[in-house]
Amino acid sequence: MATNIGSLTGFPSLRHILLCLIEARPSVLFNFLLRFLAGASLSSAVADEGDLGKTAWAALTWTLAIFAVYVYNGVTDVHEDQLNGSRRPIARGELPPTVAAAVAAGAATLAFVISLALGPVNVGMVVVLLALGYLYSGPPFHLKRKTSGTVTIGLTASVLTYYAGAHAYTGGIDVRTHLVVFVLAASLWTGLVGTTTKDLPDMEGDAAAGRVTFAVVHGERALRLAIIGVSLALPAVVTGIVLLMEDPSLRLPAAAMCLGGLIIALLCRHPIPPGPLRRRPYAVFMITLYVLHGCVIAPQVMRDWPLV
């Protein structure tokens, strides 16, 4: 596998770092940043004042930790990614796993060091996040091999990210109903809909790699039915709760989730042959997440920093 002077001397080149950024999936990094900012926005809605400077540094720290987790995941997923035809840098042989592992370790260390200046709670949350990443990808745990492990890690990391954003802005967290409902709804969307739609295009490769996900065990038809079920049921339950709360601030996110769930269900109503079409439900899941968080962040930004 190709290397260069930078990797031989222990310092990854700028090109390697950029490849690691691609490996970490910028769309995923952006979604975690949106979760963090949504937590801060929801907290700011009920707080008298907040610390924007601390929030910015904490967001950088959190993004570095997520970057480290996903690069390390790429290092441990080489076999599966190659079987699934992934075009990410490690799978296609452009980024040496040893270099990627070094970059991941460096990013994790930097995230920890910066968190020391933000207080013990921030340090603890960064450590927990990095530990979740290792439990998901690293030996001997490899929780990624089972759907239950993926759902558990996804839900926990999602909730923790919202809490980290809220804590960074206010120095604490004022638990209000609208905050709890949004965090749980968005986290369940990630854990249930995100996990199942992500498994759909990777079924064959996961089976060949020895994973025992729901998709591998029960097959494509059962997975499609599960996706349809969670994509329709979860938005319906969330919408019902929002209507009972009579909280207008959550109606737009609930509507976005309903629309996203309906589109995903329609995409999965018929058998989908292996190939690019199987990635569409996951793409809709991701776009829905963008919209959900935008519905929470944008009104708060406009309230605190009006254009006129």
C-alpha cells in the first residue's frame, strides 16, 4: 500500500488528513454538529443567557471527537467496505489504515486536551463519546456487528450530543418538555430509521463479513417491512404527542419527520435490487435530519440575531 515521507516520519501529510475527512463522511460530521447546535438552540430558548464562546469551542471539540470515531470506524471496516463496494479512501486503498488510525488518535487526543479547558463535565462527555466509538468499532466488542448494538450506540451518542450542546451554552440543562420530546424523537429517528436504512445497501457485504444484523438474519423483505413500520409509526407517534402538547415550535419538525417517513416507506414498498437504488432511503433519512434540525435552529437564530 502506498506511503510517503510524511507517514514514515510519523506525521500524516495534508493530503492524508483531507482523505481522513472524506473517510469520516462530512455529511455525518455535519449532522452531529447540527445535533449539537440544536441542543444549544433548545436550551437557549429557556435560558436567560448563554456562553457563545464556550459553545463554539465545545462544538469544535465535539466535532473532533466525532471525526476520530468515524475515521477509526473506517479503519476497522476495511473488509466490509470493500465487499460493499465503498468508494471511501481506506476501502479503495488510497489511505493507509495505519495513517488513518494515527490521525484518529491525534484528533481524539486534541479533543480531550481542548475539553480540559471547558470543565470536568465536558471532559467526561468527550471521554464517553470516544468510548462509545470504541465499543462500536473496536475489539473485542465490535457492537456494529449486530443491529441491537448499532441502535444502542446510535441512540446514546445522539442524546449525548444534544445534551453536550445544551450544557455548552448554558452551563447546565433546564429539562423542558419540548426539549425532551425533540431529543427523543430525533434520536429514535437516528437509532431506528437510520440504522435500518443504512443496513439496506450493505446486506450482501455484511453477510460475507460475518455480521449478524437484522438484515442479514431476516433478509431484504423483512428489512423493508421493518423500515416501513418504523418510518411511519415513529412520526405518527411524535406528531400525536406534539399535537397534545399544543406546542407550535415542534409542529414543523414533526411535519418534516412525517414527510420523510412517508417518502422512505414509499421507496421501500417494493423489492429493491442491489445497487445505488438501495441507498435512496438512507439519503432521505439524512435529508430529513437536516430539515429537523434546521426547523429548531433557524427560528432561534432569527430570534437572537435578527437581520433587521
